[in-house]
Amino acid sequence: MNTIFGSVVSPLATYFLSILGLTVAAGYAIFRLNSTQMIREKVWSSFVGDKDFNDEKLKSFSCDQLDLARFRVVYGIPARSINDLHRLLSWMDQYQVSPIDVKRIRRWIDPSRDEPLESPSKRYVSKWFAVLVILILCFVVPATTPDSKATMFKMKVSGTWFSSDGTSVDAVWGRWRIDSQSCMKHTLPDTNVSGLTGTEAAAICDGIADGELKTMVGDALKYQRRGLAAILFFILLAAIGAWGRITIASRARELDNQLRSRENAPCEQPRRLLEVNPVEL
């Protein structure tokens, strides 16, 4: 029986998920650093032992690069030079922007510009809100749907797909069915109708009789539930990421409006004084 049936879900998915997890972790580390310099220096110091330059200019340059890498890791802002950091610090001091706010909206901070904050558009927020709604639906619908008692199999010889709950076999494409009664009465569907060979049809009847088909269905459903749980987990992570993008973009827009109101406040105050002074005179 095991030589004939092949389940749709394979246990090899567990190994692929493990490899994928390690790859994603390494990719995120390089993305957050925005450079592989620190990794290369670790490799160099592991083999050579000395990672400091003897030349003073090179040593100063290396220290600056380490400061930049440390700043990228801690704040997540892609600064490309020390001048970018100085420009960002001056902007923060001028507008009284806290490091916490800069870290929250780091996606919308470009320290190479004179005005580092780039306010996201309403279209961007609306787009990610629509994505969030779709992800929530993709998570809620499968999570609230009752578990299926049947699963799909494929014959290795004929390549015929069918659905089974362990007690009967139903066609995926077509209108044929095999159960214990049709096996006992020898009223199996014709080969031209089902696409099954005689050996495969006999193996199905044997599997229904001795319970081996039901065992295989139970194992396949177990792997399917694990696969569905993994998919729902990634959908949940994607939904959290979309919600984070919406929150960060909204905070960036709010901060941009606050900064603009601060810039316009000194211009409005003299205007009020001009309106009051003629009355007093």
C-alpha cells in the first residue's frame, strides 16, 4: 500500500522551514547592518587576530565605520557617513525630536537630506491598510473553518488524484466512488472512468478492509494541520508587519504635522500683535 500511495504533504517541509529560518535570520542581520563589514572583520580577527590598522588615518576611518555600523544596528537608520549623523543630530536638536521618535519612524528618516523626515502619503497608508484587511481575512477564514476529515492522494503509477476519509475514496475530477460495499460487490468503476489500474483499485479495497487507508489519511491530515499552522503563523507575522508599517507611517505623518506647525507658529504671533495694537491705540 505504501508503495502505491503518495501523500500531498511531505515531512521534508520541516527541514526546508529550518533552512529558511536560518537564511532569513542571516539576511536580516546583514540588512540591519546595511554592510557586511563587521562580519568580515570578525572573520579577519578570527584568522589573523589583529583587527586594528597601524596608520592613523586608516584607524580613524575604521572607527568611523564601526560607529556607523553601531548606529545602524541600534537605531536602524541607514546613515552613510559621519556627516549624516551630525546633520541628523542637529535636526533633532533644532526641532526637539527625541531619539525614541527617530527610532520609531526610522523608515522615513534619511540623514543625507537637510530635512531628514519624509512624510508618507495617505495613499501609502491606505494601501497597507487594505493589505492588512486581506491578511486578516486569510488568517481568520482558515482558522475558523472546521477541520476536514478527508485529504487528497495521488497514485504513483496512474497519477490519478482522489480524496479519501479512510472509509471511502471519491474522485477529484469525475463522479466515481469506491467504498467497502462496492469492493464486496465487485462493482468498482471502470478503468476508463476512474483512471485507476486494476492493481491500484485492488490496493484501495485492501486498504479500506484492513484500516491501512484510514491510518494513512490520519497521518496525512496531521502533516496538513502542521503545514496550515505554519502558513497561518507566517500570515500572522505578515499582518503584524503591515500593522507596524501603518503605525509607523501614521506617527511619521503626525510628527511632520507637528514640525510644520512649529515652523508656522512664529509667523502667526506677530500677525496677532498687529491686529491688537491698532485697537489699543
